[in-house]
Amino acid sequence: MNTTSMLERPEPVEAPALTAADRCDYCGARAWVRVTLPTGQLLFCAHHAHQHMAALREKAVSIQDDTHLLVADENSTR
């Protein structure tokens, strides 16, 4: 039995895209940011992600920030 294969880290799995159904865990608005922590995931609207980003960066395993799509969505409706 090859024990080295048991100790290798699996390839990272890309998080699914955030959709209109994903809601901010703080206020319930549409989520634009997914923060993966060692203990789980949190979703944030753009406002609350911006408000807490400094603290989140210190603790996060990964951050998926789709706020650039928010600006694209606003520009496409004009």
C-alpha cells in the first residue's frame, strides 16, 4: 500500500458561483462575497463584506469576491 498518496492534499475544489438565491448571513441581502473559514463558510453582501474585510482576511482560508459583477449588473441596466 502506498501511504504517500493517503497524505497528499486533494486538489482544491472551486466554489460554485454565487447566485441571487445566496443571502448575506448578516442582513439577508444578496451575497456577493463567500468567505471560507476553517470552521465553515459565511456569505456577505457587498456592504458587510467591505465593512469586515480586514478581519476576514486575517482568518479566511479563501475569499470569493464577486462584487465586480455587481458593478457590471448596474451598468447593464442603464
